[in-house]
Amino acid sequence: MNKVMLIGRITKDPEIRYTQSGMSNLRFTVAIDRVGSRDANGNRQADFISCVAFGQQADFISRFIRKGYLLSVEGRIQTGSYQGQDNQTRYTTDVIVERVENLTPRDPNAQPTSYQPNQGYQQPNNNYQGYNNPNYGGTYNAGTPTSQPEPEAPQSFNMDVADDDLPF
């Protein structure tokens, strides 16, 4: 199975290109922090992953994604090679984008947008639980937060636990 899932920031504004047959394509780079990895000066280290999108995914990215946006990219790895002008063989590794999601809302009330190629553009769902989401921890109705009573937990969850029983 060849499946890649990345979360990182796009490094520059995407520029869409078209083949002679009219197919749109877009090449972009996602910067992903290495968790817990720092250089000798204490700076965080990152990997820069080359990604390629075609067709409707490329159109979506060119319209809605900008430099610095946090993205979720799902796809597959594809390797290739070509002859450089110096007649040396160059090898490439790219992520071919199958699904992309913008994790940077446009405003505090916005939800992330996503595109799945077989389903077209989707309106964002309300399950996003980010801190900028007004629905986080409650419901949201027409721009004004409302509170609803919490459903009562089943009896199996109502138990007293002494602090001495907790492992932390």
C-alpha cells in the first residue's frame, strides 16, 4: 500500500500551470516540523516535501490556499528520474495529491475547507474541534452561541475514583 498523510505549511503561494492538452497541474512544497528535533543552535528542524496536484485538486489549491496556510495532504509517493542538462541522471520523489484540506480558517467563524476528487467541493462539516471554532465545547446558532444541557452520562460512567488510584 502506498499512502501518505502530511500536515504542514505551504512554503509559497501556489502557481497553477496547464499542459498543452489543457490539464491543470500544480507543484508545491509543504514544510513539516520534525517533532523534538533541533539543530545545534536550538532551532526547530523541518522537512520540505514536494507535492504535485492535478486537475480539480490543483484548481482548488490555486483558488483557496496561500503561503503559510496549514494543510492536510493525503496522497501517494511517486518516484521518477530525468536527465539533467549536464547529462547526469536526477532522481525525484513527490507526493501525488489525492486529497487536500485547508486547516487554516479564513476567519474565526470559518470552518476548514476540503476537496475530495470523487465528491467535488464539500461544504465543511461542523465536527472541526479547533480552538478557533465557535462550536468548540458547545453549539453555535446564527452567529450567537447558545448553551444546551449536557446529556446525562450513563450510569456506568458515574463512579468515584480516589486520587490515590490515579496513575499520575
